[in-house]
Amino acid sequence: MPNPKRRHSKRRTSTRRAHDALQVPQLAECPNCHEKIRAHRACPHCGKYKGREVVEVVEA
């Protein structure tokens, strides 16, 4: 395997790492109960997805 001949500068390293930061997950609104949920997932509060119940929710 080839090895680098010279070290990379701090700027080059930082530029490469600029996209490594964690991102906040995108949230959508549940059309049934209006809670914030992750997109394309069943609502954990009401158990509905695309207008039909897919998860049975147990009340605490």
C-alpha cells in the first residue's frame, strides 16, 4: 500500500472533517395527533401511519 510522502496540512484535514458533524434529525408532524415524529415512521404516540393503525399503543 502506498503511504503519503508528506503530512496533510491542518486546513486540509479540517476541510475534510467539516461534513462529519452530527445532524439534528428531521421531524415531521403526525397528521392524526399533531405530535413531532421522524418522517416515514409510525407515530409512537397514536400508532398510525398513512391514516391507518399499524402499531397498538399501550397507555401507561
